[in-house]
Amino acid sequence: MSISMHQISVPVFTRMLTNLIAIIEKAAAHCEEKKIDPAVLINYRLYPDMFAFAKQIQIATDAARNGTAYLAGAEPPKFDNTEQTFAELIERVKKTIAFVNTFRPEQIDGTEEKDVVIKRGETTVTYKGQAYLLNRVLPNFFFHITTAYDILRHNGVELGKKDYLGTH
């Protein structure tokens, strides 16, 4: 039995983004309990040349939203990167979940060999659909969710593997 492009994208994004909401909620509760200004965690970075927590969330949601849209041949909505609170970050994640779930399997399945053309400034890059999803979108998505998790864990938010993977 084979697995489809839809099965390895939309449900994976939905599950991990749902887990991410719970992680962000734990961070907010941690700040409230410990009397920490939430901006400290939202703007925290593990190293000076790394992105802050908020940017990690923004890039993870961009990866899911853009990746799904490009595979389906749709234009992804642009989100402003202006989130400064946990509530705003959660709202961004929820909007991303809602967007990726608008795509039906038939819009994404069969895109393994489809040319996905992405413009980055003056440069245009072309990927085949499956290589784009497996070698670019999913690794980037997981990298930024993991880094967001690590920022919070490093700062004492009580998180474990179950928070990252979810319980279902």
C-alpha cells in the first residue's frame, strides 16, 4: 500500500500545529505562573544568529501553508509577521490549520512529479512535488517547530516529548 502526498502533508501539518498550540499555551501559563514577561520568551533566541521564538512559529506556519498551496497549485495567503503575544501566535497557527485543511486529497495527490516553481526574489527554483515536500517543506517545518520547542524548554517551560508528538 502506498501513502499519498496528501496523507504526508495536510494531516501531518494539522497534528503538529495542533500540538504547537498546546505548547504555546503551556508557555503562556508558565509565564503567568512564574511572573515572567511573555515578551521575554517570545523574543528569545538560542543563539544571537538564530531567529527568536516568534519567528520560529512564523516560519513553521509559512512552511505548512506555502507547501500545501504550492503542491495544490494555489496561491498561499500572506500573513504579516507582526505577532507579539502568545495569543497572536496561536491565532496564526489556527489560521494555518484552517487553511491547509481547505485542500482535498485530490488537489494534492498525484503531485509527486509536478513542477513546483518558487520565486525567491530574483531567483526561481523548480522542484518536483515529492522532492519539494519530503526534502524541503517537511524538514523545514519540523526544524522550526523543534527550535520553538527547544527555546521554551531551555527557558524552563515544562515540556516533554509527549507535548511535541501529541497524545493521539
